[in-house]
Amino acid sequence: MGKWFEEAVFYHMYPIGMTGAPRKNEGTETVHRFDSLMKWLPHIKELGCTAIYIGPLFESSTHGYDTRDYRVVDRRLGDNEDFKKFVAEAHKIDIRVVVDGVFNHTGREFFAFQDIQKNREQSPYCSWYKGINFGWNSPYNDGFGYEAWRNCFELVNLNLWEPKVREYLLDVIGFWIDEFDIDGIRLDCADCLEFSFMEDMRRFTNEKKKDFWLMGEVIHGDYSRYVKPEMLDSVTNYELHKGLYSGHNDHNYFEIAHTIRREFDANGGIYKGLRLYSFVDNHDVDRIASKLKIPGHIYPVYTLLFTLPGIPSIYYGSEWGIQGRKEGSNDDLLRPAVDIEAALEKPDDPKLLEWVKFLGRIHAEEASLTDGSYQELLLTNRQYAFARKLDGEGIVVAVNNDENPAELRIRIPEGGKSYISLISKKEAVVQDGCICVTLAPNESEIIKFK
């Protein structure tokens, strides 16, 4: 048995959106919306998910990433007791809970920034932020300048070289572990964080809670710089995310296969042995159902999400094909309110929902999908087959992105003697050292061999 997160399938919840909470936090009252989030738990369990990534949760001014108070659950969602109950209910059904850690920047309403606004050069918090300069001004006319994340001046960059900032943030992490019993943190903007701060975090969380998961949001660059025993357990695999949709839109399985070969091939994959976090969409990118040119491609996309190397993640509602595209810098359409009971009564794509449930079950039952090596078996622009192998047995996966049926002859993986389809439960046809498979348009086959 590996660590829980190595075997996990994640469910990604963006609570401000999914509960229909106001996009601006202008009220003074706490509104208890966690009851509606609790209703998702049986569905998440039924999908085969074993962990939830939920966030952001810190009290904030708008979208959740402009933190006002790191120790309080956002009043638009509820209070600390509400979230404590949510975690306890998830734990009762063996689902771990991971939250967003927004440690690169704060909002302008955070106490340290407000102290600088009030006391200027005399503020003891001037060193808490990057680039505080009283000879400049900001777009908000503060009478001083500061560094902001990607020039979004509502997000003020923290100075993680300041020991008091590190001490404060580690204390916050300790508070969330002690108070709520969380199981991990997804680090927002990990590619902007100081490496030594992430190392401090690793040492701190190792002492606080065994098997505490640290995952970083990293978009570009060398993921292996982050994923190492002394730092993070995982990062977002944006490289694979891009391949999964464009490899279908361009009818080009070479793109996906090249990405996997580069990352995870048994001979020379640069991330071989690392557990990267796989996803087809999230709260920052267009929904997969809106991104694909051919709607039916969503089936092989999900097949690959669950069967290629990585820790699969589902973004709420995409398992039944919710649509949503960004409008400029507006992400609201990616983060809609959803009444889970109504949605499950009439899902947009019930067939897709059943397919995702099936894939979740297969992922839980077949150890090779977690720990197995990867071997490419067949590759054309429109058909792709590979094996995941563990201790002489495993899974063969074949997908077809063509609008026509395809006859595939897939070479037998080493060690295979019997071949049973996990979809039809029938024995696969084997001829001349090949597994013979016929795939309808957008169809997948998953074969167990031993």
C-alpha cells in the first residue's frame, strides 16, 4: 500500500461558485452554505473519488484568492464550525480533504496591508510585502507602490524572505491542521513561491501530520524541481492537460503519446516515478465540454485521464458535461452554481456520468493504474493503445478519436496470457501476437491481462 494520495482520485470543488455565493464579500453576516456542499459527498463517493480539493476557503474580498483573514472560513460559505463538520463527514466515508493555500499574496483588506496604509513608514509590516516604496503610488492611489501578482493590484505579493511572514504562514497551516484536521494543501501559484519556503513547509507538515499532501499549482517549467521528498508531493500537470484536449481537437494522438513518453516512459521519462496531478479542466480554464470541437471526444479524454500515469481529478459538474468558457478575464462562467440534487435528476450527459463512474471503479480496483509502468503499444494520429503493467499483469487501454470505426491490432504486452475486456467482460481476440480490437468512433477499450 502506498500513501493515500498516490492512489487517490480527486474531486475539485470551488465553493464560492458552486453554492451561488455572492461574488463580492460585502455583507457582515455569516451565511451557512456548507449544508449544500455536504449534499455532494454521496455523489463524490459514488464516482469513486477518495479525496476532495476544496477552495479557496479563507475569508476574502471577492473570488477567494484576495485573502482578508487566513484563520476564518469565508463568511459567504459559513463559519469554522461548518467546515469542521464538512471535513468530519468526508472522513466518515473515507474521503480526504485538501484545501487551497494562498500564500504568495494577500488581498488589500488583510490586516498587515491595512496597517501600512494607516501608518506608512512607521508600520512594522512594511517588510511583509515585496517592493513597498513610499516614493511611488499604486493604481489604488495608496500613496505608495508595491509588487502585485501579475500586476493585479488587488493581490499584494508577500515577501517570503521575511522570517515573520514565514512564521505567520506556517502558524496558519498548523491552525488548519489542528482546527479542521485537513489532509493536505494545494499551493496556489507554487511557481511564484520561494523554494526554501516550500522546504520549510514540508518539514513543518511532516512533523504535524503523517502523510500530509502538498501539491503545487505549476503551469510551466520543470516539474521535477518541485516534486521531491524535501518539498512537494505533486504538481499540476498542465503539459498533459494541454495534450488531452488538443490531441483530440487536432486528431493527433502523437501529441498525447509524446507528452507521456517524455514524462513517464520507463526508459528515460523525465518525471518517471513522480505522481503528477492530472486534470481535463479546473476553475481557471474552459470546461472540457466547451473546449472539444467534437463532443464525443469527451469519452476517450476521460478514459485517458483515468488510465495514463498521474493522480486523476474531476472538476465539479464536468463529469456530466457542464459547459463553460472564460469571457476575457472573467472566470464566473467556469464556476457556476449547481444544485446537485436537481443536476443528478437530469444530468446534461447521463451516459458520460456513468462512464466516469465506471472509470473511477476501474481505477480503484486495478493497482496497475496507480503503480504500473507505462508501455506504448500502438500509435497513429487517430488510434492509441498502451499498457500499464505491474508484477506481470495489468491493463491495456485503446482509444479511437476517428469519426469512423477502427480495426486495431495491438501488440501483446510482455507477460500476458489471458485478456478479458473490463467493459464487455468478454475474452479479447488474440491472433499472431496481437490483441484484435474494433472500436466505434470515440470508443475506448480497457482489457485486463495476466
